[in-house]
Amino acid sequence: MIERLTSFPDYVVAVRASGEVTRSDYLQTVVPAAEMAMEKHAKVRVFMEIDEDADPSLGMIMEDAVFATRHLMSWGRIAIVSDAGWVKRAYAFLRPILPFEMKLFSKGEANAARIWITEDATTDNG
């Protein structure tokens, strides 16, 4: 399941993933939020909380890869909040090859992640 998180500026797509995460979840939640933010802002930031029980389907992973690549230059910063081992491994693999800022925060650092994702936004959107 993917749920939108509130109390973020409109240039931040904020979501929480837990349990079974399907392609349909992604298409119904993340894509519309990202497209709406992209209509208003040159760079969109993403805040993701990923629970340890999150289990993304292959369809969701593929959809995310295609959508993210299609809009590669639209991303400003990405904050990932998770203690899950698979998330840490994916982050270590992806971080060096992506052309935007991305940071991994532990669950205990969620407030720091919220601050980081919203600070210095004028560097992204003038």
C-alpha cells in the first residue's frame, strides 16, 4: 500500500509504503502526485517512508524505473526514510549513478529528513 503524506509543500511528493506495494498503488498514488507537482515546478522533490514490511511487486518496481527515468531531470532531491535492509542495499547501488541529491535516513531521523527535503528549495525552483 502507498499512502500520500500531508503537510509538505506542493513541490514535494511525500508517500509512505507498507505491506504489499503494487503497480496499481504506484499508478494511483505516486504518478498523479508527481505529475501535478511537475506542472508547477521545474524540480520536484520526493519524500519516501518505507516500512520494513514493505514488499514492492515487480510491476511496481518496473513502473517506478520507467517513470523515474522518463522524468530523470525533473527530480530535485529524494529523501528515503527506512530501516529495511533491502532499501539500504538499493540506495547504495543507485546513489552514485543518479544525477540528483538523494539521502537515506533511518526511521529515527524522519524529522531530519523532512527538514532536508524542504530546505533550500529556491535552488531547485528559482
